[in-house]
Amino acid sequence: MNPELKAEIELCLGDTSTEWGSSRWAAWRRCKRESYLAYDVKLERVIRDDDDEDEGRFGGGLDYFAVGHYCHGILRYMQRGAVKGEERRWEDVTDYLGMAVDGPPPELLEEVYRLMRFYWEFWGTANGGWPSEATITGIEEYLETPPELAVLPHTGRADTILEIGGQIVVVDTKTRKNKIPDDIEKFRRKARTRAQFVSLSGMLQMKLKLDEPPAVMVNAIVKTKLPQMQRVIVDIRQVDVDRWIEDHKANAATALDQQEAAALYVSNSGISDVLPYVYPRNLDSCAPELGSPCRFYGYCHALSDEERALNWGVKAKVLP
């Protein structure tokens, strides 16, 4: 693989996460302890089993976050090619990943290839997979609320920004377990209450100084046995953005108070473990009757300190 192609692929596979994104704010609203463990401590579960190859590896099962990351990287690669007027093979990226020394495990790469094959066969590779009348105006565009809006920011990335018929549309590409429901209008109504979508529209409106919030296109890659590709445009109203701004201001103020309280506690007590005093659990979200347990259920509710130390750690400091 020539150096220029390798460099382009590595750029497209680069980390696009942001510090104060929707996932972090959602975790904070759900459970202060979860948010602290995930985004401050950066705690993860460690695989420890009889397979020496897995010993000390983080994660467990097929890492669907990684699947989504690689799919996003391939879309970014193809869209950048479309903007440059280049014809590209999406398989260039999977070929690179298959040869990389630190590439994904074979079963993960196989899942990425399976989903991407269906995606490009369904939408086509021309114009980066978008309709011919669409113009790509942004790819992985960084977005952030202005500093005067709230005491802590809300950040994010627009996977793709399109201009269609003179209208701006912000695309949020999602790898999903289930297909979008048949009742599209009901899906749209619910989507207008989700900070993940409304914040993208609101932040882009602020950045581009638009009179109205842009619509959000949900670009769904559904990981069913026979993958499905769906796109739904959700019109975001100004009232939706205004509600999100109101809530973000209040959440940011409370989160900052909590951070300051943690710093003050450490300063006054000399004790660095702030968990029991500043970041309480929300016991209702640990193992709800409906839905999945919290990702840190096994940590917070471990039967012993030894079990906790054995199965959890930070990537830079794997617990012995």
C-alpha cells in the first residue's frame, strides 16, 4: 500500500470523539457514578479467562462501538474521495485493517465488511453514497456550543453535512441493532426529544448562524442477519432547540457544581476517592427490570474488592 493512501486511511480512521458529547451528558443525567467512572476514571472491564491470548484484554464479546467506528471511518474515506472527485474503493480500508499489526480481530473485521458491503450495494458509491442532487459541505465537522451559552460546553461532530435543494441537512450515521420502526412519524416525534439529534441541529444552527435549525437525517445501518439500510429525515423545530438549550444550561451548572464540590472535598480532606461522597449511584439504573444493566454493574456491585480489582482497570494501568 502506497504511503499516500495509507496516510489518508489512517486520517479517516482517526478518533472523532469529543470531550463533552451527547453520550457523556446522557450518562451524567442517568447516573453520576457511571459518568465519573466512564469519562473521568475511564474504567473498563478486563477479560480474564483461560485463553492466554485474551488475558488482560479490555472489552468482551464483539465490540460494536468499534464496529461503528470503523464503519464511520470507511464512510469518511469515501466521502472525502467524492469531494475531491476521486473514485475510491471502500475495500481499501478493510484491506488496510486486515494487514495492520494492531488491527481489529478477524470476527470484528468480518462484521464491518458485511455491513459495508450491504451499505454500498444499497446506496451506491457515487457521490459518497448520497443522492446526486446532494452536495457534501462537511465531513466529521466539529461542533461546540459557544462559551457564553453555558458554564460547561456541549460538543459533537456532524458525521456529514449536506446541502439538498438549498437546505442544510446534518447527517447522524448510526449502526443499530433494530430497524427504524414502521411508524415513521412516531419515530420522528420521539427523535425530536433526543438531545443527541437536537444538539447537532442546534450547534450547527449556531455555527452557521442559520435562521432555522437544520433537519437531521438519521442514516441507519441495521445490524440484522440480513443488514438493512434506512434513512429518515427529522425536521427539528426551533422550540426543540430552545428546550435543549434550556436543559443544557441547567445540567451544565449542576455538573460544574459537582466538579467543584469534588475538588473542594479532595482539597479539604486529602482523600482522593470522591466516589462515595460526590458521585452517588442511581440505583434505579443499575439493573432495571426492563433494559440492560449499567455497564459498571459488575464493578459497583462486585462481591469483593478482589473481584473488582481482578476484572476492572484503566487501559494505561491494567490492574494486576
